[in-house]
Amino acid sequence: MTRLAAFSLVALAALAACAAPYPDMTGNAPGPDPSERIVTTGPFPGARRHDVVEATATGTERAFVTAILTDLQHRSFAENREFCGYIGLAPDGTWMSTPILGGTEASCPLPRIPPEMRLVASFHTHSTYSPYYASEWPTSQDVATDAIDDIDGYIATPGGRLWHVDTDTMTVRQLCGRGCLPQDPNYIAADDGPLRPVMSYNDLLAWEQSTGEPWY
């Protein structure tokens, strides 16, 4: 079964998913080997997102989305809601963004994709710090939604972390740690929870299911 076919059994709304509810946890789910891996993307006419060749973990793509999320962090904290959108390539090969939409504290409806954009990745913030949400890492829905679109994703957390969703390997990787992006003044580091620098989709799903709580 292909990756996309595996998700066809689940009806997922096109939301940049929120943080999962955050009950008390003891211990960590098994994680993948945290060895470094650079996913390659870049502009080639007619290429799909995973066929092109500019490094996402470094280079212009990361710089472009980091600048967007740096600005959105402040708006997220001020308005207590998520902001989201897509990045992609314009016909001339330069980076462009869709209009940015605001959501709720725990969700964000992704915008329409302009016909001239070659879609590359989604991005969204995880709103403000709350002791009731596991906001410091992506959710399984973050990964699943990007996988359905055959793109990767970027997520900014209240603690100022930047995550990359890699749908080739169905893993999430922390690109930079606490405080590398603007941080919610109310953030409490002691509430980070069982965070790992690299986690698989199955790790995230198992954790969410083990809590017995709904997720978004």
C-alpha cells in the first residue's frame, strides 16, 4: 500500500493541525535513528516536490519559511491562534507564499493554492503556550495532511522551536531548538513533555492513542 493510499481510509480535513491535548506522560515511545538526513528540493520545470534539488534543512527554502514564521509567532501570541499557509515556487523560480490565514487556538484552515504556484510545503504556528496541549512537537495530523498533499511542512511552537515534517520518511525533525524562533512570554519549559529531536508518524500516532484523548 502506498503512503497516500494508506491515508485514503481516513477522512482528514485540510487543516494545519493543532497541538494534541497533553495529559501527563511517563516515558517515551521508541523513536527512529536520529542520524542526520537532508531532504532535497528545488526548482526544476515540471518536477514534483520530491524530485527537485535544493536542501530544505538548509538554504533558501528554510530561510524563506523561517522569516515567515518569525513574523507569525508574534501574531500568534498576541491573538492566541494559529496562522498557516503554503510556500512554493513562482513561474520564475523564486519563492512565494500563499495568503496567510488565521485560525483558532488549536486549528487553522489552509488557504487555496494559486494556480501559478508549484507547491512545496505547508507552514503553521502552534499558537500560544497552554498546559493542556502538547504544543512543542507536530501532531500525526500535521504529518498526514502534508502526506496527502505530497509535500513537506514547517511548524513553529510556543517555545520557539522550528520543526520540519518529512513526508518521504514520515518523520518530524527539530531543525532548531527552544528559543530559535520568537517565544511566547508565558511558555514554561518544564512542560515540554516527552519530546525527541526526531519522531516518526507511528511514534506520534501511538502517543496520541495512548492518551485516550481526542486530537485535532
